[in-house]
Amino acid sequence: MDILYLTLKNPDLKRAGMIYPDLIIALTEAGHKVTIVFADSPKNTPETEMINVDVDPSGTGPVGSVRILKVSAAEIFGVNFIKKGINTLKVEPKLRAAIEKELKGEHFDLVLYATPPVTFANVVKYCKKNFGCKAFLMLKDIFPQNAVDIGLFGKDGVIHKYFRNKEKKLYALSDIIGCMSEGNRAYLKEHDPEIPTEKLILFPNTIKVPPLKEEGLEFITGKKLRLMVGGNLGKPQAVDFLMKVIQYDKSPVYDKVEFIFAGNGSEAELVKKTCEGRTNAGFIDYLPVAEYNKLMDSCDVGIVSLDIRFTIPNYPSRMLSYMALAKPMIACTDECTDVRQLLTEDADCGLWCRSDDVEGFWECIRQMLDDKKRKVMGMNGRKYLEEHFDVSRSVELLETYGGHVEELK
């Protein structure tokens, strides 16, 4: 297939273990041609710039190349919520103009994109009309409801209505909607019943599963239990709750653990200030990929956290990184997500509590002090990853549901 992938951010093809780079590399290895169109910062590029990047996952020589069309658009990352929203709206017309200018007359079988954002409807419509291709949505966030849940704007306001209309339009244009979990799929069936059921398929987050290093199976005893929170540190990740957890000194196991926060996001400064001067918590702003992976490997337990107010089933991709390293997890989330079922039932690779229950979180920590329990759960997660979340599954699904169509809806 010839695949056109639309995104707000360029997937760094050197970042192994990330869902989008791994998917693009796997598609290329399977013989498909991928063209990425992404919105770059206006500081970094001319109006448009086309480059080719060799795909060399093994380091033994390229297996193909990916075309990347950089489009000078607007600042999306590292800005406040209001500016991000406004700038996101500016991206779509620029992507469409760039595609019309640089890719006119070419052939594509599939246009592929993810939420967020929900503002790609017009460019998707253009691609379907001009390339005669199918449109495949990888549903990663259900926006704008997730923003309403955490109080970024009201449900009855103009902003919600505007983005909700954009969301519905994108769903209508998409030939296939790949849902991360059964909970995602059930949510859409209930709240968007006009979507034909056959459009909704299970399309979980996946990565290229790396070999499990032998040292990853060793469990060091007689030291503090190290718990890691990695990746995005924003409002959706229940950072305020985690700050309460690290300051709760009433637990009998309080002195037996150490929290490591490594990442960035809107709440990173709060984490940094809270961790300052503490003996049980540390904050690391940024690490190169290799160093970040080493840090993860040195930790005993991975933390997955979501705001208690969410009414949508989120499925954080950071879980896959912990599973790959055979690390057990503690998840503190809302009750709507099916993460709880995955960790405590399906994969049996972690423990769960509500993300407003500080004592419940510390009880999970107490249980994780059991070396044998951690080892069993960690290996359970690794096995489940290999069986259910390998990137080959995503490639197979795209091959099954992608392809050229003669008649468009």
C-alpha cells in the first residue's frame, strides 16, 4: 500500500519502543510506502520541505525509506492550552495546501491519522476525494470530552460545541475507526450511535517488542523500592494526586520507597518544586532516549496515572514500555477506564486503585514490596505484551482494512 500519514508531530524514527515510530518502521519493513505529512514549527522550516529518511531498525542497513513532508505551521507544543487550541486550528488548511502543492497527482491507498487532533476533517476529505483512498482513524483520545472532564472548558459552552462538531465530522469521514480498547469501542457506540458498528474495530496501542535482556529478570533485594512515573506530566496524568502520595508520611512503608519522575508537561514545574528537598522523590526534566530507557530499567515498578474525573476509557501507551521491561505496574485511575481490567484480570501484571485514594495507593506499594509478587507480575505483563501488543498486529489490521476504493461515501 501507499500510505499517507497525517500528524501534528514528526514521529522520530530513531525512538524505538514508541507506538508511532514503531508502526511506521514496521509498515516499511512489510513493503508498504509511507509518506508522513506533519506540522513543523515555523521557526524550523521553510513553507514546505520534503525529505527522505532511511529506515534502519537493526543497524545493519536500511530496509527502505520514508518520505517526510514538513509543513511550516504554528507552535503546538510547549505553549499554553488556549494558544495550543488556536494554533491547532491553523494547521489543517496549511497541511491541505501543502498536500495539494507537493503531492498532487500521486496515488495513495490509505490516509492514516490519529486523535488528537479532531481538526483534520477537511484535509481527510480532500485526500479521499483526490486520491480515492480509504481513511483510517487511530482513536487515541476522545476529545473534546476528555477536556471537559478535567475542567478545561464547559460541556454546554461554545468551545465544546465547536470541537464536538469537528469530532463528529471526522468520525463520519473515517472509513474505519480503530479503538484502543473494548472500553473505547463501547464508549463510542453509546455516545455516537450514528457511527455504523462495522466502522469500529479494536486497534490497540502496539510496539515492536524488544528482546528481554537477562538482567531485566534480576530482582535486587534489600534496597528501597523504586517507582517510576515517566513521560507526559500534565493534568490528565493526575499529577496533583501523585504529589499527595509522595507527601503522605503516615504509611508504615513510607521510608522503604523512592519515587522517580522523569518527563515534561504542563505540571512538570509542580513536580519539580514538590520533589525539591525530599528524600523519597526525585525529578528529572529531560533525558536522551538511551538514558531514559536505562532509568526505566533500573526501577522496580511503573506507575500509570489518570485523573479521577475522566469519564472516557483512556489507555496510556506508557504501559507498553513497562511491559517490555517486565516491570509490574501500579495504576491509579478513574473508574471508567478498562486499564483496571487489563492489569488485574486480563494480564495480571499490576495493582489498581482510584486516583483519589492515597491510602489505597500506599497499600498497593506495600504489596509491591514482595519480590516474588513483582517478578511474577512483571513476567505476566511481558508475556501479555508479546501475545497482544506487538506491532505486527497493527500492520495486519491496516493491511486488512486499508486499500484503494473506487466509490467514496
